[in-house]
Amino acid sequence: MSNTSRIRSILRSKTSRGLDKVEDPRELLDDSYDQLVKMLQQVRQGLAEVATAKKRIELQGQEMGVRYGRLAGQAQEAMDQGREDLARVALERRTFLESQVATLREQFIALQRQTVGLQDKERRLAERVDAFRIEKETIKASYTASQAQVKVNEALGGIGSQMNDVGDSLERARERVAQMRARAAATDELLSSGALRDLTAAPDADIERQLAALVVNADVERQLQSMKKARVSDPAESSRSQTEGANAWLSIGQGPEAP
């Protein structure tokens, strides 16, 4: 593979990884889950604010109730003291307080209804967020497993630029090994034939090598003839000579094996 092809393959691989990262459904699911969690937090924050406002109105109403009762007592005490004018002022203030309490009661009831509605929405949204989280993790696990399976299948099937590079490297290695084997065999033949001279060998080593080969051939021929004679004269003796004791190896090369 040329340098240009290799660079092009690397760029394609990086581009593919970039697109996979952008289109990764796991990240999209995480983003959607984060949005739902933020919505749930906003609803809970609104619920807390409504509950605070309702509690403030409730405390204000309790204070008005205490004042309302106190004005009634003051009006009665003024009447007992013969102060009808003072009793009238207390009753007027008590009447005005009733209108304020009525307005405050309407606000309290409205906030109470709003609280119930927000609590119901918060509950349903929390259930939705929890269900989405479970489904999200399931889809992410399935996607991760499928992605791993695709990579394994591509590796086994030899698909992809990386496997192509591995195949090219293996092919080049095979070619180099074949070339080296052929060169080794050729140099062996040239050395044997004398076409190449072994510079490290002693003088006239080629003659010694050829004479040694003649000796080996003669010894092999002698042993074959001896085995043929032994087989014809006494087959049993030939069989015994092949099954001697455990120390028979000590006599190997010490002399002729046949009688």
C-alpha cells in the first residue's frame, strides 16, 4: 500500500469515527434524559415556590384570625364600659378584616389547587423520567453490544481498512519469506556445485566435501548389500539384529552391523 493510499485510509477512518460520534444514539439519549431531568427540577422548584407562598398566606391568615378574635373581644369590652363609639370602631375594623380574610382565603385555595396540580405533574414527570432512564440504559447496552458484535464480525470477515492493512502486511511478509527461501536454496545449490566459493572454508574444501559424499554413498551401498545377504541367508537372525537390547545404540557407527 502506497503512502497516499495509507493516508487516505487513515483520513476515512477518522472521518467515520467522527460521524459515528456525532450520530451516537447513546449521546442523544443522554442529552434527552438531561433535558427531562431539568424539566423535573423546574417543576419541583415551582412546586416549592408555590408551597412557600401558600405557607406565607396561611401564616398571614392565622395572624388575621387572631386579630379578628381580639377585635371582637375589644368591641365587647367597649360596650361593657359604655363606649359604644369605641365598640363601633372595633366592629368596623373587624368587618374590614373579614373582607381581607376572604380575599386571602381565595388566594390560599387557589394556591392549594395549584399545589395539587403541580404535585400530580411532578409525580407523572418523575415516573416518565424514571421509565426513560431504564429504557435509555437498555438501548445503550443493546447498542454497545451490537457495536462490539459488528467490530468482531468485521475483524473475522476481514472487513475494514485496518484488516486490509493487516492482510497487505501478511502478504508482503509471505512474499519476503518465499524470496528468502528461494535465495537460500539457490545459494545452497551454487555452493554445492562449486559455482560459489565459501570464503570461510579451508583450501580445497570442495574436494574434501565431494570425497566425503562418495564415502557416505559407498557406506550406504555396503549396508544395503549386507542387509540383503542377511535376509536371504537367515531371516530370523536379521529380525534379532533389529531388536537387540537397550544398549545397542552404543555400537552405532562402531563397525558393520551385518555379519
